[in-house]
Amino acid sequence: MVTLTQDPNNPDRLTLTATVTVYLDKLLLTTLSEEVTSTIREQAIKDLRSNTTVKKAIAKAATEKLLTMLGAGES
């Protein structure tokens, strides 16, 4: 689908919007899913091992969860 709309801020300008639908074979989706999963897993491992911000966020979340489990969490 293609749509042309006039820019509300500039009457001399048009905006072209195109919607594209792609149909993928189930096998391709499975392969793509595996590649995406693998990429996400690799990046997560890298972040867990090296990213200080991620390490701090995990430590904070783990501490809060443990405190809650022990009945000492914030209410």
C-alpha cells in the first residue's frame, strides 16, 4: 500500500508512506528465529561478562529479589 499525505506544517511538502508485506517460508522463519536467538544469546553473554551497567542492574535486581524472599523487601 502506498499513501501520499500533505505535510501539515509545509503545504509544499508531501510524505510518501509505503507498506510492504513480506511472506516468508516456514523453514526460513525457523532459520531466522535460530539466528536471532543465537545473536541475542551471544550479546547477552557478552553483556553479562563485560558490561558494568548490566552487572550492576543484575546485582541490584538479585538483591531486591532475595530481600523480598526473606521478607525484608520494600513494601
